[in-house]
Amino acid sequence: MREFAFQMRMPRVVFGAGALRQVRHEVELIGAERALVLSTPGQKALAERVVGLLGPHAAGIFSEAAMHVPVETVHAAEDAVLRVDANCLVAIGGGSTTGLAKAIALTLGLPIIAVPTTYAGSEATDVWGLTEGARKTTGVAARVLPRAVVYDATLTRSLPVGLSVASGLNALAHCVDAMWAPRADPVNAALAAEGIRALAAGLPAIVDEPAGLPGREQALVGAYLSAVAFASAGSGLHHKICHVLGGLGLPHAATHAVVLPYVLALNAPAAPAAAGRIARAFGSPTALDGLQALRRRLDAPRALRDHGFDDSLIPEAVEAILPVVPANNPAAVTAAVLDRLLHDAWEGTDPR
Ligand code: NAD
């Protein structure tokens, strides 16, 4: 076995239907008195509910969180923090809202309580990202890791099935890619495998019964495990490819959903132990069979051309991906391999 050093900082997790009512206790536990509640404009009513629950610890609401964490929004939110003299952030929403909290924490150092309402998993990682113009910057910093996460599946019932599937497949991509990412080890592989099991059970249940809680709870558990595995193992080939495609303007979740089977088809033959583990987690003869059966069941996005990707951009994408391919990627990755992978993903052909 390869030598490894596993180290993981994990936030405290409070889980349960109705757990949102714990939010005041969580703020008190970290010794904060004044929380600024963050949300998107569409989830402002939820932020107001949090303010009610926080009682005297509510310092105000900033409800302008936006996709990709624009730097202007971060500055406006930082002004709000200073204006209301907040010493803690409560982020209620998806990865974009958690991302805003992380960007504020990066500069102002405020602790975060995260209340996720999607399956993005950002709440369990120390990875931050923000966008200035067309340029996305990401990094890792201990101070952006939330101090506590409140998982209340009742809050995810309003997430439309399409968005649930997309963010759930994003979490699944964290798990699969963690199997061969730069710091992959037996500990994060165990978390990733359990994450695959939970998501493969939870996501079809959400499609069948969007208002049901059991599927949504499974998906939240899977999202958490996926994020812990991802933060520990680092970005593998799949995330490197999606990051470059995201920079070319492709939508985050759909890109992950489309690209994953192509990376799995490329790496699985060169990583039989990881592939076997993924296959067992899916309960399927092969890893790719398991993933494709789940994707069919969920009617997942199939081709990059359906999501605004022009194949004339493939050479530019290949050039940007090649230098960031992880050195330990199981399969050899050349410009020709990437070119074929992206053409296949653009067209939505069967992965080979
Ligand atoms: P999102 O946060 O952008 O939310 C999408 C939309 O859904 C928003 O309008 C939001 O208001 C709405 N929404 C959220 N929850 C809802 C609910 N329960 N009911 C109804 N509407 C709801 O989407 P996301 O997929 O959660 O996050 C994607 C972002 O997260 C990306 O920018 C990605 O880069 C980032 N991300 C970061 C990490 C990390 O570790 N840093 C991990 C995963 C994703």
C-alpha cells in the first residue's frame, strides 16, 4: 500500500428533520453574539425565518448571494458585516450562499454556521472560490471551513427535482474522483464509497417522491461524505476538466453530470481496485454500469452541446487542462486523449 497521511478537519454536524431550530444553539456554542444571515434573493424568506429563530443573536440579513461568488457581492456583504457589527455568519442556501460566507470568512475571519439547502457539499470543505469579471479564483484555507453544519432535510424539499439531481450528481462526482485524486487514501476512499451508496439510494427516491424525506436525508448524508472525501483527497482529473470548462462559461452542475462517465471510462481500466470499489458501492457489475444506470434513472444531462459548449473551444480547453492533470492520474492523459474525451462528452456518445 502507498504511504499516506490522512488529516481532516470536519465541522460539527447537527442532522435531523427540523434541525433548523438548533441554529441559535449552534451560534451560542461557538460563543458568537451577533449573526449576519446570508441567502440568495430567492431564499430571503428562509433567512427571515432564521432571524426569528436566532432571536437576540440576529444582527441582520444580507440576501444578495449570487452564483460564482462575484467579488462585488463579497464587498457589499463585508460592508454589511461591519455595518451591523456581526461576529458570526449563518449561511442558509446552496453552494453559492455558502461560498459567499467563505469569501467573507477569508478576509474578515468570521466563523460560519452553514445550513445547506442543496447537495453541493461546500459546507463540509475548506475550499473557497470567487469570481472577478471572467476570472475565477479558488483556494484552500482552514478559516473558511464552517464551524457547524445544520442539516435539515425538510429545507431541501423545495429544491426542484432537476436541481436536486444536478447537485446530487455533483456530489457523486466528488466521491468518484476522490478514488484517484492526488491525496486518495483508504480513509477518504471509505467515505467516498459510502457517499456513492447514499447518493445512489437517495437521488432516485427524490425523483420518485420529491416531497418525501427519506431520499432527501440520504442525499444530504451522501453530500456530506462526498465533500469530506473530496476535501481530503483533493481535485482529481474530473474536477480539473470541469474547472476549465466552467471557466469557459459552462454551468457547474450539468458539466459535472456530463463529464463524469467519460473520466470514469478512461480511468477505471487503469485503476481496478478503485473501479471495483465504485462498482460495489453501486451494487453493479462494473463501475461504469453502475454510474450509467443511475444516470438513466435520473434522466441526467448527457451532452455538453446541450449546455452551451461549442466544440470549436475544445482545442483551447485541451491546452488549459493538460498542464493541470494530476501526476498520479491512473490513466495516461495526452492531448489526444483529452480531445477525444471532450468530443465524446460534447456529442454525448457512449463513453469508451
Ligand atoms: P446554488 O447555491 O447556486 O443554488 C442554485 C439556486 O437554487 C439558487 O437560486 C438558490 O437560491 C436555489 N435554491 C437553493 N436551495 C433551494 C431549495 N431548497 N429550494 C429552492 N431553491 C433553492 O447551487 P448549488 O448547486 O448548491 O451550488 C453550486 C455552487 O457551489 C457552484 O458555484 C460551485 O462551484 C460551488 N461549490 C463549491 C464547493 C466547495 O467545496 N467550495 C463544493 C461544491 C460546490
